[in-house]
Amino acid sequence: MNKFLTKLFLSDFMPHGYCYLWDPRIVWLHAVSDGLIAFAYYLIPLMLIYFVRRRRDLPFHWMFLMFGLFIFGCGTTHLMEVWTVWHATYRLAGVIKAFTALASLATAALLVTLIPQALALPSPEQLRTANANLEKEIRERLLVEEALQRAHGELESKVQQRTAELARANDQLRGEIGERRRAEGALQEAQTLFENFFEFSPDAIVVTDGNGRITKVNSQVEKFFGYTRAELLGLPVETLIPERFRAAHPDHRARYTAHPSVRPMGAGLELYGGRKDGAEFPVDITLSPVGTADGPIFLSVIRDVSEKKRAEEALHKAQAELAHVSRLMTLGELTASISHEVNQPLTAIVTQGQVCLRLLALETPRPDEMRAAVERIVGDANRASEVIQRIRAIAKRSEPQMVSLDINDAIREAILLVQREVLSHGVSLRTELASALPPVLGDRVQLQQVIINLLINGVEAMAPITDRPREILIRSQQHEAGQVHVAVQDSGIGIDSETAERLFSAFFTTKPSGMGMGLSISRSIIRAHGGKLWVSPNPVHGAAFQFTVPTNG
Amino acid sequence: MKDADAVVFVVDDDSSIRKAIESLVKLAGLRVETFGTAQEFLRNERPDLPGCVVLDVELPGLSGLDLQRELAAHGIKLPIIFITGYGDIPMSVRAMKAGALEFLTKPFRDQDLLNAIQQALERDRATRQHSREIAELRERFDALTSREREVMSLVVAGLLNKQIGFELGISEITVKIHRGRVMNKMGAQSLAELVRMTERLEIPTAKDQ
């Protein structure tokens, strides 16, 4: 091998320049021409390789490479031509030529087989035409498709429209059916509800026809009145009225039937139901006429108010009790004054009695003096007794008795009980009682309780006053029509507006020893009389507690 | 105890009680004047006779205790018998301390009241007697010359004539003459009586100075 290579590069022949006789012109003509050819032949395969690499999509691109190889070989043979002008390596040149020949032959051979295929490839013109045709065809196809689609769409929307219409109609139909069903259900429900209301109402309900016959009752009627439903149906409604009212009832009923309206029965009257066993119970009754196709029927809603009555009575009793306790407490506060009121006439009686004894012991009787003394004793005994009666009246636990009374009398009597208390506090008491006042309707004891309370409050309000006279003024006068007004005015420390608000609430007191019930009870007493109790400040000093009570008639 | 020369004042706001006491006191033979309020009593002119006041404590307006103070302030020394419906201890103590003669609780025994009135009138008589005597002594004392008063003051202080003469810078004879005049003018029988008179007149003596 080594020998072959050495032989290959051996220039044991005459260089080619000899052929040119070393004429430099011919030598360089060949040398330069061959060099330029070689240069061009090297450049061409490079371009081909570059082209092939960039255009991978080319058909038969290996053919280009073959061309490249064959041109490269040709280029090398030309280069060898330049070389052999000066160096006679003809063996090498021959080998290269042989290699190039092989490459050329192979390329030519391949080309022969390739040409038919290459011819089969459409020409660009053909391709363009074909393309254009294709495009045209595509456009037409698209147009057709579009039209088709349009037609399709139209059809679809029409179908949809129709379907929607159908669905709507369907829905409507379904809705109507549902509504009717609901209405039927509601009617049923209302019917059931009404039956339930009617049946399970806490009030007894009696339905009567125009002739006062019972046509329907609920279970409360059975419970309240002790009859069974079957017993009552068809009976006159008077069956449910206590015996003592039965006779008068048909007339009432006739009057009502002539002018029916929704109203409570027997307004202002106490009504009673009569049980089967004859017992009575207090009721409230509401009457309602109902028009029907068969003429009017009447609904009587009957409420058992026994509990309410009992509660009212209990409240009433509790209030009276409280007022009574408060009176007792007031009397307790007044013990000193009251005992003085009794002690005064007793003292006079004792002394007059002793005078009588002395007169009896005289040798010469003095009947005139005796009589005068005994008369005074009787007078004073009566006076003491009156005081005690007044106190008993106040201390007595009794139901309030509303009578027609002169408020001025009540005031004067109240003053008698407290005047000692007033005096012992260094207070002067004045009265301005209007003459010819109409009588008021009230409970004497309770009204006096209020007056006494206000007087004692006034006296106590003035206890801290040392720089001015302690005065209480009681006035009575005609207020507005139908009201008498009483004011107890003191010159005490007065009441600020904040305290005035709370003054009348229970257990509020400004006194260290007070229970705070006096004014609260006083106000409830005056309210129960249908009047008002309030306080207002005086222009200069102190406060005025005042109340109104309705006149009688 | 008939005594038309004495008067009992009754002050009570209760007319029945006034009337009853009036009957009782009259029956006992005494003069009675009655009043419904303290002011009425103060306004009224009182006869110059021995007397006493039967006074209700719980009077409207001016109370009984107020009236007691008022009378004392005016130098009226009428004895007071209080009557009261309450009669608590602090009140009675106050009244008695202020010079009340008795404190009766209503109703009272007639005899208790009459006894108290009797006692009160006696006291007033004594007071009035005492006042009269003092007035007379005062008159006599006022008749003394200033030198005689000096001598009298030293005599009752227990000084001897000689000592008095020395004190006043006069002779013992002159002292004797003054002393005789003093005894004579004052109506004193003895030195002891003169001393008593001085005490009653509440004259400051030389000893006190």
C-alpha cells in the first residue's frame, strides 16, 4: 500500500509543460484556464449542496448530490491539469480522472433512469393551471356549500321556531292544567283550612239560619256548653242562653236580623252563656251576618271570658289591697297626729267630768253649770268618736264605693286628720275652696287618701326650708267642663323635671324613710276615677301637685 | 283656795279644753282668762296681780315653748304650767330647764292641775313680794350719799371702823357717824341684816373687788 502510494505520487515522467514547450503563454493559458475551471467546478457543488440542504422538498435531491460529486471530480481533474504542467504525477491524475469518469458514468446512468420520472413530474405551468382549476373548483364548492348551509340553517331555524311554538303551546297548556289543579288544590286547602279554623278555633262558633236555628257548631261549643253537636243542630240559638235571659232574646234577635252588621253583641253589657247543666259563664260575643245563596246566615263567635274576668277581678283586688296597705302606712305615719286628735276631746271630757264631780260635791247644787258641763262632755265624746270613725273608714279594707260627693267636704275631712302633722312641722295651711262646685263621682276614702298623701308630701318637702315661711295652699275649682280640679301647692324645695318624670313610679322616693308607693298609688287611684294626677313647679318656690276628677253626671 | 286677787291665764288652741280648764279653775275660786293662741296672750294687757299661765305646748304658730322664751326675753316672770298631748321627756326637760313649774300630760288629774296652779301662784306672790322688797331696799340705798355707800361697802366687807377711817382717810369718829346714818337710812337693826340687804340688792362689796 505504502508502495502504491509512493508510486502514485511519483513524478517519474515529463511534466506536461514540456508539451507546451514551456512557452509561458500557452503554459499560463492552460494553467489559469484550468485553475478557473477548477474554481468554478468547486463552487458549483458547494452551491448545489447548499441548495439541496435548503430545499428538502425537492424531488430527486440525491440527483443534485450526484451532480455535485461529478462536477467536483471534473474540477479536481482540471486542478490536476494545472499540477501536471510542472509535476508529472500522471498516475495520480489518471486515478482522479478514472474516479471522475466513474462518477460521471454513474450520474449519466442514473440520469437515464431518472429522466422518464423527471418528465413525469408536471411542469410548473401545468401545476399552475391545475392549481387554478382546483382553486376555482374549491371556490365553487364553497359557494355551494355555503348555499347548502344557508338552506340548512333556514330549515333548522324554521324547525326550531316551530318546535318552540309547540313547546310554548305545550307549556301554556301544562301551565293551565297546573293552575287549574292548583286552584282546585287551593280550594280544597282553603276548605280544609276553614274547617280546621272553624273546628279548632279557641272560640266557640255557632252558625244559625235566618230563623235562629243552629245549623253548625264547632267543638268548642260542645266544650263550653256541655251539649253534643247532634243535640244542638236544629235547636233555637236561645238554647245556649241562660234561662233568665231567654225570654227577651228572640226580640233582640229579630232587631238584629232586620239590621245585620258585624258587631259585638250587647255592647257595654255583661253577657253570659248557659250550659246544659244550668251553670252560667261570662262571654264576649261577636256577631257577623254572612250572605249565602239560601239567604243570610249568622255567625256568633263566643269567647269564654271567665279567666279574663277573674284576672281583672284579681287585679282590681290587688290594687284595692295595695291602696289599703298604703292607707294603713299613711295612718301609721300620722299616728302622733291622730292620737292627738283623739286625746284632745278626751282631755276635755276628763276635765269636764272632774268639774262635774266637784259640782256634785258642793253643798248647794248648781244644775245649770252641771248641764253645761255634761253637754260639753257629750259634744267632745262625739268629736272623739268622729275622729275614730274617720280613721276606721280609712283603715277599713273595703271595696271602693263610687258615690256622689262634695270634694270640698272630702278635703276638709282630710285636713282634719293631718292638720296636727302640718302644724307640728311649722307649716301653715291655707285653703281656697271654690264654692258651689258640682259633686264628683268617687270613693271618699280613696280621694282623701290622695289628698292626705299630697299634703304629707308637701309638708315633708318643706322640712329643709328655714329661710321662708312654710306654706301649703289647697285649692279646689271647676276645671274644664265635667272636671273638678284640686291643687296642693307647697313652698318647698321644688322638683326638678328629671325627678318629676320618675316621681310617680313605684318605689321611687326622695325620703330616707319612704317606701315610694304614695304617689304611684295616688296616681292609680285618680286614674281609676277617670282623672289625672300631675305635678308642676310653682313660679317661685316649691311644687303644685294637682289632680282632676270627673263630676257626677 | 278662794283668791280673787290672783289670775290664771289659760292658753290652748282647743276650745273644749280651754272651756274645761276655765270651769275647773273658776270652781276653785280663781280668776281665769283664756286665749286661743300665744300671740293673743302676748297682745293682751295683764292685770297687775299674782298669776300663772297654763300653757299648751302644741300651739299653732308660736308654740308654747316659743312663748316661754318670749316671756323670759321680756322679763315677764309669770310661772308656767305646761300641758301637752305628747309629753316626751326631752321636751319636758327643755321646758323645766327654761323655768317651767310643772309639765302635765293630757289628760291630767284636776287636783294635779289645781295643785300646780296653787304652787305657781304662791311662787308668783313670793316673787312679787321679793321684787317689792328689793324695790324698797333699792329706794333706801339710792337715798345714801356716795360717802355713806363707800362706808357701807367697807362695813359689810367686815372692816373695823379704824380700818375704814384709814382706807377712806377720815377719822374713826366720822366713820361712826356715817355708819350710824347708813344703818338708819337702810332700816337695818344689825350688821347681819345689812349684809343680807346688800346680798339681796346684789351690790358689789369691797370684798368682791
